[in-house]
Amino acid sequence: MSEKCLIVGPLVATAALAVAASVGCSRNNIEAVNLANEGDQAKSANVDEAISKYDQATKLDADNPRIWWKLVLAYEKKEDWQKMATACTHAEEAAEKSEGKKTHADYYFRQGYALEKLAEAGGNWNDAKAPFQQAIALDPNYGEAYGELAWVLIHTDDEVGAMQNWTKAIQTQPDQTQYYVTLADEYRRLMFYDLVEQVLKEGLSFAKEDDKHLFNIHTLLGDAYETKGDFSRAVTEYEAAKKSCESNKCNDHKEAYFYLGSAYAELNPPKKNEAVQQLQSFWKITCKGAAAKNYADQCAQSQEIARRVGGSLQ
């Protein structure tokens, strides 16, 4: 496909058709690009109309990877993962035919992502491996591809591979703190608490004040210290975790109150009033409403801990 065919817009369609032969484009090529332009105009307001336009365009010019890519992104916006994965395959094939080799790591990454979404809905996790691996082969610095591949590997019982790929994600994108969380959580599950601490401290060195992953970093670090019996440092981390979500009163992280309250109760001497105060907040927000069934164990423990330090929850 000639580059001139790719950039033709609707305002020059008539002229483009007149010179199509001279630039190596067919009438179908031009009409396909015009349909793709119409899809671009419709995408923000009506994704279904955009998909229809892009789909028509691919039927007129199946060898244009850029049009297939537009269709990929439209299906992603609609969250139609199966059709998105199929469109990615066509984009990859068209690009390879045009350039004589596999190119565009993004095409493979998006295919892997779509297949990952299908796996979450009951599909086969193994299907997502190869596209992510190909994306990495094309771009060894593609941190997000390492991160998603690691998540796929965890679901296929390859823990070593997952940890290796989360480590690569950190090495290539050290400021993306979600990878410190996932790697540390896997180390925690395997009871490598020194490594949990090491990874999370490194993550904190890159985290900004408004980082949305700060809560999980501090909470996991607090859990690591608590497991080691260092409740003083655990309290420090749980306090930092709670502070990180205060802007929305921790409604999305109800467990913040429980972790902090239970840690206050374990100090020597315990901070009894503070413990009961935090546990009361957890009880009121969580255990007296619809969320109680999801936190049954913590709700029961809250009452027990409060009684142990001489308080009660209402």
C-alpha cells in the first residue's frame, strides 16, 4: 500500500481518485481510506458506526494494516475482545505482507490483551502467551508486555516465569509501580519476606505522592513487617497506606481501618483507644452493610480484637 494512499482525506477524495493511477492506488484503496476517515469522525460519538465504516474499509482494502488497526481500537473501546483479537491477527498479517517481516509490537500486545480478557471470562490463558512474547521479541523494552505476560504465566502455573517477567517489567519501566506490587505479592505468597521488603522499598523510591498504587505498596510492606513481628514498623506502613487513600475516605480500601486497628492492638504497649477507633470505623463502614459478607473473617476478628483491648464495636 502506497503511503500516499494512506493519508488521503475526505476533502481531497475527488482529486485523489483522479490521480489514483499515478500514485499506485486503486479506486478501492481510496474508498477504503475515505470510509476509514468517516469511521474516525464517528468513533467518539458512535463506536458501532465507526466499526461499521472500518469493517467496510477492510473489505475494500484488506492489505492496509492501518485500517485494521483502527478497527482493533474500536473493538477495544467496545470491549468486544474476540473481534478485537481477530482484527489484530489481520493487522499483523497485513503489516507482514507489506513490510516482509513481523512488525508493530503494539499489534501483538493488543492481541494478547484481548485474549487475556477472554481468558478472564473462561477462555484459555495459554492463548495469550505467544502474542505477548512476540511483542517483546519486537520491542525488548516493552514493559507493559512483560507485565501482562507475567499475569498470564501466573494463571498457567508458571510462577518462576511470572516473577522473571515482572522483574523485566520493573527494569524497563521502573516508574510503573504496579509491577512492584504484583512481584512483591507473589514473593509474599511464597513467604520470601525479605524480598517483599526489598521490592516494595524500591517501588516507594519511584512512587509519586498521588500514585494510585501507594496503598497496596504500604499495605504489603506493613504485612511483611507484621509477619516478622515488627508491629511498630507495620503500624508506620499501615498509617501511610491509610493516608494515601484519605482523599476518598478509603471507601475503596475499607481494609485500611482493619489493618491499622489490629496493628495498634499488637503494639507493646497496645494503643487501645486508637485500635478501637480504627476497628469501629471498619465495623461501621463494612460490617454493618452489604459488604459484610465479603469481609466476614475480618469483621469477626474486629470484634475479638476490640474486646481484647477492652472496647466494643457498635
